[in-house]
Amino acid sequence: MNAGRPERDPTPLRAIGNRYWPVRLLAVGGMAEIYLARQSGAGSGGGELLDASFDKELVIKRLKPALAADPAMLDMFLDEARVSALFHNPHVVQIFDVGEEDGIPYIVMEYIRGEELNELCRRGLSAGAFLPLEHAVELVRQAAMALGYVHALRDGDGVDLDVVHCDVSPTNLLVTEDGYLKVIDFGITRSRGQRRRNEHAVPGKLSYMSPEQARREQLDHRSDIFSLGVVLYEIALGRRLFKGPAQEVVKRLARCDVKPPTFVQRDFPGMLESVIMRALEARPADRYASAYDMADELEEFLRESGLRSGPLRIARYLDEVAVAVGGERRPELVSEREERDEDALDFDRGIFEGYHAGSPESVARVADWDEVEENEQAVADALGVDVRLVKSTTVAQTADEWAQRPPAPPPERSDTEPMKVRPPDIHRAATEPPRSAHIGPDRPVIGTPPGLPRMVIFAIGLAAGVLVVLLLRLLLT
């Protein structure tokens, strides 16, 4: 059922569960309201010591009261809570509690200070630079580790849950200001034992669907690997892969029409291209058998290419870019080498002074990165589904965007199809803007030249070494 917009006056910000205190409304989606909240010892019955010392920021995702009587919506929300509560991984959003208040279910999750990967790329483009290749690969490596964990999840009896995220895209990959990546939004996840779900629903975002998703066929974890391959292709090259009118995108997905990265950028590393193209194979059987295998090969690429990345380097990098666009660095992230070496600081300043936010070139690149806006009916026609199924994938809006929208038309009824919510906006800081990121298509690329096997390179290097030794002996004699 498409429930339309709620009343202009949102739910009063009163205590939830007698221990969570909403601070402000962050976002409103098709199915839930998202709040920044605090868990405080005050009023929780924890005693005088706890009342005075305990205070924690959280996010509360609460089913809209108007939807609590809809069995399909309620089942979908409870499925998300059931599966998400089992996650214990540093790269997956953490769930702290699930409860019910006045007959309305809610999920309590961690409050992540960070930014969607999609928005990070967009901000970097607007600043006139692009995410360094080593950081792009490291972030996707972390995402692959998260998906490997999710796909292998078992219940308390050791039974595989066969979890498939179904919506892996840059809007559901959150980069924290400390340089870690977290996978979020399990609202349309498929898993063993979930409540009855309309099998013809449109899962995920069209541009990141696997071919079998676009055909609405049965899915397994390898569908997520294809979607992650699309993400890696885009942030490694700084351009969209499946962009255009819905009809065109669906046809390209059906053909699995993917140009190799070296077709776009001749000096693209051959080893990394192999990883991307294997993830993007048309047949699931030809892709990686596990997301862990993909993560392992990305780590091997970084090691063999001599590229250095990691959470600390990414965090320092984000700080330096923040300075380039008028922000400040966190003093604790300034290294000793930088403090001692004034030349290094001057070099860094020279790099970031070269960024030109708002230049015609950066504006054009941002426009090329942005999604094609197309109405729901066009997407439904391309996929061959009822338009109500497309409307069910409503994207969550921030509180400000929601308040500025004109009143919605009367809702259309669908007794079987749930509405999709995107929590990425859920986790954004409520009181401070997200950090921007530096990105750059003109970055130097280090790696094996395309088409040149590593054994050939090794043989050439060995022969060169032998020749140098012989020349030295001739000179000495």
C-alpha cells in the first residue's frame, strides 16, 4: 500500500520505551520515520549514579503509525529487525534494540557520523578532484568483507539464513569520518524464514541491479556481488556504468553490456580490471563464489601495486580535503612527519590549493555523475511491472525536504506490496554537515599495464638485473 505523506505535524517527540528520547526528526520514508535520539540514564530506573553519567546518541527507525495495521508493512519491518539484530560486524550497521510502543514497532540502531559514498563522490567532483584509486579499492574491499559476513550469516541453530541485501549501491554504503565503511539499509533484504513477500516487487535501485534482479528472477548472494562490482567500476573510473533512460538501462542489464575499464582509461590496472569484470559476469556461476574472495583479490591488488590505504589514511585524507574547501583538520590526525616536515606541509597545501569548487569542469562532472531523473511510470514500463511496485521503493527524505514538499495526492491501494525505506539519510549528522571528499579522475594510476602478464614483467626485471651485474664486472676488470 502506498500510504502517501503523513500529516504536516509529525509524531510528538516523547519518550520511546521509557528510555529513548527523540531529539529531532531526521528523515521520513515510505514506511518509517527516522529520529536522532538519546539514551539517558535519567528516568530509566538505572539508579542515581547511572542517571548522572550515562548518555548515548542513537537512531530510532519507527514504523509510521498509519501503517501499523497493514500486515504486509508490519511483516516487512519485523523481517528487517529480525535479521539486522543478528549482525555483529564492524562494517555493518549495528542494531541495539527492537521494541514496541503503543502498538508501533521500532528499531534502535547506532548513530553513524559519516556520509553516503554517493554523496562523497559528488562532493569530491564539485571540489574538482576525485577519490584516489587506493582509497576507492579499500572502501570496496571493506564493503566486500561486510557482504561476505552477511551472506554467511547463520541463526542460533547454525542454519544458513541465505541473506541477500538486494540494494547494494553507493547510497547504502556509508563512509564514516574515521575512514571506515558500513553497509546500511536492510529494509528489502531477502532471507530464509522471512514472512511472505511479494516475489514480483522491484528490489533495489535500477542502475545497480544484477541482470537477474532486473528480470525479477530468483536471487542469491551473487546478485549482491554484481551490484558491488558496479560500485567499484564507478568509483574507480569516476563515471557511471548504467546511466540513462530506464528502457535503455534495462536492455543493457539484460545484455550485461559492460565495457572493460581499459576501454575507458587505457592505463587502468589490468589486475583490478580482472576483479571488476569477474564481479560483473552475466552468469552468477561465473562471478566470485563469495564476497570474501573478491575482498581477498582487492587486498592482493593493493599489496602488489604498492598502493597504501586504510581507515587512518582515508580519515586523514578526508580532513585534508575538508581544509581545501574551507574546513579544518582534526589536530589528532596530523602526523608527526607533517609537524616536523614543513616541506611536506607546503606540498600538501599546494595540492589542495589546486582544487576549484564550482568550476565549469567540476559542474559538468557532477551533472554527469547525477542519476537520470525519470518518472515512476517509465521505470515500471521498462521493467514490465505495475507502477505501484515502483512507487513502493520511495526514497527517504530528510526532515527539511519532507517539510518543503507539496501535499501528496490521495494514496493508491496495494494490499500486497510493501514500501521501501532508505536509511542512508538516517545516519547523517543532525547538527553538522557531512565532510566532503577529494576525488580525481586525473590521479596517477599504479599497477600492471593492461594485457601484460606479471610473469613477463618479472622475467624482464630479472634479465635487466643480470645485465647490470655483468656490466659492473667488466668495468671492475
